[in-house]
Amino acid sequence: KKLLLVDADCGVDDAQALMMALAAPQVQVLGVTCCFGNAPIENVCRNTLRVLRVCNRTEIPVFRGAASSLVGTRASLPIDHFGTDGLGDAPDETDSGTECVQKEHAVSALIRIVCEHEGQVSLVAVGPLTNLALAVRMDPTFPQKLKDLYIMGGNMEGKGNRTVCGEFNFVMDPEAAHVVLNEFSCPMYIATWDFTCRNKLPWEFFDEWVSQDGDKAAFMKRITSKCRAYSRATSRKDVLFGAGFVSYDSYAMAAAIDSSVMSRNIECSVSVELRGELTRGMMILDPSHTLNKKHKAFLTKEWDMNKFTQLLKAALEQSC
Ligand code: BDR
Ligand code: CA
């Protein structure tokens, strides 16, 4: 089986991505490391445990990670349509707190697990990259021990969702993104925010998806009711990308599960702006290699929507 570690800031789309991994028969999830982002770290841990409970996979260990960015004190920035708790503020009757979170810190767990399975672990990072940056500071050999890294974050077209030209995960911790983009030597695949928006799914797909029988679909319907209403109201006005449903983090996850979903990638050096007044956190592409960087990344460019929707569908099937 493919060995996966998931680093997430468990909001609605992180939950979708995690459920996709849990449903994939060819994949074994070794653990989930939590990072602040869509919600404060305690909420992120609680949300992750909740997703694992819904999927009957509570044997998977959950680790508490960074509570704020490397520089400054940015601790979380709830997104309106994900709710203040990150999962649409849908009440959770089964909430049993965060007692089941492992005692070991997420960064130590990342280093340990990757060491135990050297060269075999795919790391899927779908939140701010703080835990990953800390891991390479604690163990500079961490990146070379990974099989590969899949990131949801950044942007290629100069427009952002968190600031005028910055994407959420990179803006939440630009220094961490800088460390990862510049220092991770393993093969690195990035599904940028604008790429995911260019590959939206029709709302008809979403409505059918969450209306299936079973606990998983019912859970998804509950946690997405805020998103659904918000997107109905706003995405028609999205002049750049038009209407549709986007499960941002699921793109990076799908690529990790089945690399053939990426029908074309662009191989390019990338970095992130740290100082610009309007551009802090914006991803920088360097196709002509001006920055003379050692490592390149693969940016997803064309996508097999058919395979992707199959993976998404399976995520909510009760039998998976
Ligand atoms: C990213 O930002 C977060 O809010 C989502 O979970 C996703 O990881 C999209 O820009
Ligand atoms: Ca996320």
C-alpha cells in the first residue's frame, strides 16, 4: 500500500480530502498532523478526530502541531463559509474533546514516522506549512527521507483568495512556505488555488454527492450547508472562475493517491514573496531559473476530471 501522512488544518475541504484518502484501498494513512489555519489548533484537532470517528477510523493517530505562524502571531483565520469551528458550525453531538490526541508533538511525529519508513512516505500538506518548516529545522534530512510531497497552496495567476494576490495557506505562514519551497529536495507537487478553481465541479455533482445514503454523506451535507449557501450567493459573481464546487485540498490528495490524475504538470522553480506591501505570501514562478534555485516543483496544470470525481465519490460511499 502507499503510505501517506496528512498535515492539515481540518476545515471542510481538508475533511473531504482526508475522507478521500481513508476510502482509497491502495492507501494507508499513517497519521494526521494538525496545524492552525482554518480554525485554532484545538478545533483543528477536534475536527480531525470527528472525521475519523465518522469514518470509523479512530485507530489513526492524530498529532497536535503548530498553533501559530513562524513569524508574528497569526493563529487562525476562520473563513466565513467554513464557520468559526472550521466545519461549518454544525453541532457535533459525539464530541469527546481532544483527549484522544497523541501526546507526541506533530513535528516529532512527522520526523519519527518518516524515519521509520524512509523513502516510502508521501506527505500531503493541505494547511499552512508551519509543521513542515519546523520539521526541516529539527531534522535537516527530513525532506530527503520523504518519497514525495503534495501541497495545496499558492497561486500561479497572481490573484489570491486571502489577500489580493496571496493564497490562504501561504499567506497564513509565508516564512514556512518559503522554507518548504526552497529547502525540500524531494519531488514536490503543488495544486495551486487558481488551478483548483479552474477545475471546479458542477453544483449538480455536489448535490448528488452529499445526498447519497449513509453516515458519511449525511455528515458532509451537514458540514457543507454553510459553504453551499455561501457559494450559491457568491460564485455566480466570480468573474475569474465562474460557478461551481471546489474542494481545494482534495486535488493535492487525489494526486498523492493516484498520480495519473495529473495529466500534465509544469516543472518550474517556485518561491514565495515575503516582503511586498500587497504581495506578501504570493507564490513566485521562476520558469527561466533566474533565482538559480536547486529544487523545482511540479505544478498541476491539466487534470483527469473523470478519475478525480471517482475518487471524490468513493470518499462518501458507505462501503469504502
Ligand atoms: C486552502 O485554504 C484553506 O482554507 C483550505 O482548507 C485550503 O487548504 C485554499 O486556499
Ligand atoms: Ca486546508
